[in-house]
Amino acid sequence: MTRGQLATISGVPYPSIAAYEVGRRIPSISAGVRIADALGVHPRLLLNEEQRTESKDEQAEESYANL
């Protein structure tokens, strides 16, 4: 899928997608969800490794707190 196609399908402007891809900007949660939906993936897959690890740690802490 091209950036242009992704922009059209997700409704996120092309310049924003280009900036996200090269790391000049970080997408909002809503933009990230729209991009993930357009790509057919879970939004978590769009996070970098450090963010995914932090998210798993937070989930573990919440689970432990609920025991």
C-alpha cells in the first residue's frame, strides 16, 4: 500500500503519514487507530518495541493490582 492509498483509506493526511513514517511526528491516538484500521492490524503493532514493552508491563501491573 502506498502512502497515498493509506491516506485515502484512513482519512489521515498524506503529509502526516509521511512524517510519522520517518519519525518527524508522532500520530495522535485517533490517527494511529485509523491507520491501523486501514492496514487491518491491531494499533499496538504500530508502536515501537519500547512502547509495546511498556504497555505489557502496565498490563501486568494492572492485573497484579486486581488480584
